Amino acid sequence: LDPVRGELQPHQVGNAFKQVREYICLAFTQDKEYLLAGSTTGDVAVVLMKNRVVQTFVAVCGAGVVNIVCTPVDAGCRFVWEVAAGGDGTVTVLAGPTAVDIHEERQIRLDGPLSSLSLAPDHSEVLAVSTFGTACLIRSKDLSVRPHSQVSPGALYDVVHPANVSDHFLTCSGDSLVTLWDANDYTAKLRCSVGTRAYPLAACGTEDIFVAGATDGRLHCWDCSMGQKLWHIDNAHKGGATSVKLASNVRFVVSGGAEGEIRVWELKTREMVSTLKEHNGRVNDVKLFPNDQYAISVSRDRCLLTWDLRAEKRLTSHRERHGGINCLTVASNQTTVTTAGQEKTLTTWDLRMADPVRIIDLDEEVLSVASSSDDAFLATAGTGQVVKVWDVRNEQVAFSSLGAGHSRSIQKISFSPDAKQIVSVGLDHSIMVWNCYG
């Protein structure tokens, strides 16, 4: 760089070796005498800046080196870097009296391929971020690892609190993981995969187990203590299992599919007890009533249906005029149901009446709706990228508050059972926790 003219002049780096490399990261030593270049083949080229000639290659890992940071240590130099995405996830320390003489001193392995590295101003530690969404602080002296934060590495499609559990919640992401998060410190307690060729669309759980439905039509079940896979059901739904709900007695699970079918599965035998098919489109949401005998579902076919699971028949049917229904929530009186969908309205139904009780026009397509356990508040979210809270304690439903933060559509929201928090997830890979002290 010519600081006077502001021009960049390229200079070819000479290589006396026969190796041909593709370089993806660079770092100068502290004295600026050497330039380190990480390659896609997992080694580092040491370039002397005086003559711009490669002095040596140092093998580091079995995959690409995506980042390098340098820090002086005593009389020598220590260089710390991380491995590229798709590599072996290692962080390696090289040390030596000069840059040409550096060699591997120590190496650790993190939870997955790494994507970024940042050195603290005092050189005491390094922040390493993996493609799994984990950020760790690594001490330069002894490579001890301390977790810093965790995020979802994929787009999020569902969030739900396990039954009667307010300090944990489940998320489903596009990287094939169902994650159990601890709301006390916002860390991932468990991460369970549904496979490499599918990703989870919906989840539900209790204190002991959680179940998820995936895009390949499978149902999966894990235990909440160790994340051990308990069972899976193949071909539960053609085209994907779009909604799942566990019975309060934990004896069966109800699932909805992409082709409009609702199925009941016994947990003990994993056999299908019954199948209910009246929806003509994708089932977007299913809820169970507290007695586990009745269920309610909404679909892209504009229908809101209630079911008697014991008798295996439909009880009631309500229909929107034009657009499909994306979501629903049931009040504690078990007769008042609120739905929202493609019509950009918030519709309240009384299951004993044919026509809607109340229709509120909205400025967005709502993709998820949730109500507090005391029926005081209603939360909505969707393509508007904001979480809206409505006060429904009287007949005149009033807009209460708005939470902005997502940068893409919010796919799902969940009220905690104690009605103190709302968790929202979206296509922007974000999980946001909102306090709701009404």
C-alpha cells in the first residue's frame, strides 16, 4: 500500500517448494518480519517479508486453516489458529524461537468445525467460534476452554416449553438438531440430531422425554437427562411430520402431516392407534385438550377441526373465508379458540357457534400465536418480524406491547407455563427471550 498515493501494488510471493496451495487466511507475526498464510490443505506457509519468499510449510491439521492469530510468548513466538469449516475442529498452538522454527506444541478439539478466531487485547485468551454455533474462550497459556455463548447454526422452525416446565424450552432448526435450552443461563443442555438428510419441524416434551417430527416423515424420541435416543418411527407421515403433541398422561402422541392426516401413536408399542383424514392440505398445528380425549387442528385448507380421539371422528368444523390457517391457541375454558393465517386476521371462535366471535385485521401474515396460562395475554408473530402482545382480559382486545429484534420471519413463539416469558424463533437463526410481566 502506497500511503501517499493510496494505491495497492501487488507483489508475487516466491515459492522454492513444489507445493501449490490455495490460501484463505493471513496473519503477521508481532515483529512484522514474517507473514503466515493458512491453506485449504491444512498447513501454514511462513513467508519472510524482506524478500517475500516462502521459508517453510508447517502441517497443522487434516483440513483447511481458516484463521490465524499471533501473540508473543517470552523470547519466542506462539501462533494460535483454528481449523476451517468441514475440518476436524482443532485449535493448535505452535511455538518456536523464530517463525521458521515453529512446531506444534499443543492441540485441542472443540465441538465442531471452526469458523472464526479473535485474540483478546491483552493476548491472554482467544475467542473461537464453531459452525455449530458455539463460542468458547481459550486461554493462551494452557488451552483451557470456557464456554462463552451458544446460538443456533440453522434457521429455526419451532419452539415449545415442555409441559409445566418454565426454565427449559425446545427448538427445531434447519441443521437437523432438536435442542433443549436452559433458560437460566441460555446454554444448550442437549443437542439431538434427526439425521443428515432431514431437519425437525415440530417438537413437544415433558420433564422426562421429548418428541420431534421431521421433514422425512419420521418421529423421534429422546430422554431429557442424557439426550439418549429412545426410539423412532419410520414413515409416520409422507412429506413430513408438521406437528406433534404429547398426551398429558404420556401414553400416546398425536402428529399431523404434510398431506392432511392426523395420526395417534401409542408410545409403549410405537404402533399407530388411529388415523384421521379430513384435511385436504398440510396440517399446520395440532393441540390436545387437557383430558387427552379431544384434539383440535388447523390446516392450509382453511379448516379448523375438532376431534374425538376415542371415537375416531370429527366433532366440529369451522372454516376461514379465503386463506389457510397457520396456527391456533385454545383458552383454558376449552371453548374459545384463536386462529391466524394467510388472511392477515386474528380470529376468535367459540366452538359452540358456527361463525367467528371476533375478527381483528392485521398488517402481516401471522405464523404463530400463543396465549398465557391465565388467559390474560395473547402473543402473535409472523412475517412482520415483531412479537406483538395483546391484552385480552376484556371484550375489547387491546394491543399491549411490541418486541422488535428479528431480521426475518418469526416462525414460532411460546409462552412459558408461568406466563412470565415469551420465546420466539425465526428464519434469522435467532432465539429471543422476552420478559412479559403483566
